[in-house]
Amino acid sequence: LVGEAPGYQEEREHEPFVGPAGQKLNDILKAMGIHREEVYISNIVKFRPATPKQTTNNRKPTPEEMAACMPFVRAEIGIVKPECIIALGGTAAEGLLRLEGSVTSMRGKWHDISGTPVRVTYHPSYLLQSGGSNNVKRQVWEDMLAVMEKIGLPISDKQRGYFLPKA
């Protein structure tokens, strides 16, 4: 899993995805039947893009900052050798795939980095900011089902029908 950059909480705890977005990510992984410890979690930028003494609202990393961190990201991919990569949000997708565009235009299909399949989906913080719109949640879940299928994880009828109308 690759996110954008550490936030304030992540910077303090030296751990990715530990704030509210991290809890949402944990919920998604749990619904997939995966424990957080079973996945490698990183960020496209290895430092918090903020101004000194700023405690909230990171700024988006610049293209130069992303480019400076890409050798580290490529090294992580080479060491971990993931079955697939999930790009969480537009910044992660732009940095990994060198594509510009919205998450909406990049999600729902497979991309490739040196033979490793990449799936783009919305960042967990977007799920929190969007008020938990069922449409966005459904799209994220569709992406997660595609990942599960790609790496050969079992998918239950309950998981497959999670966003289907209840009879």
C-alpha cells in the first residue's frame, strides 16, 4: 500500500497511517480478511510536506519532492517484491505511475510498474472527508475486490455483495 506522505500523527509516531485515515485503512483491510501486519505500508514522499510548527493540513508534495523520494520507493518495491501495489490517492498514483489525472480517471483498471500490477483507489482520508458517500465507498471496495482476486485471496458472497441492496 502506498499513500501520499506522513501526516502530523505519523510524523510523531514514525509509523504510516496511524491517524483517522489509518483507522479507516485498518477497517478496509479487516473487511478484506487481511491483518495490517500482513501488508507493507509506505508513502510516495518520506517526509511530511508542511511548514515549520504546522500541526494540521499537509500541503501536497511537489513533483520535485516526489521525484527525490522515488529511488527509495523503487528500492522498497525491489526489496518487498509485492504481488501488487495499491496506490492510495492521486498523489501516490502520480508519483508511482508518472501519470497526471484524477483518481476517478485512474481507478477501476490495472496499471503496471516493472511487471508489478498497480491498482489506484481513493485515499482513506478522502472517504472520511466525503462524508462516507456510499458511491465512493463502493468504488474503493470494488478496487479492493479486484486486488483480492488478483492475488488469489478468497472472496466470500458477503464480501462480494457488500454494497448490493438488501432484499
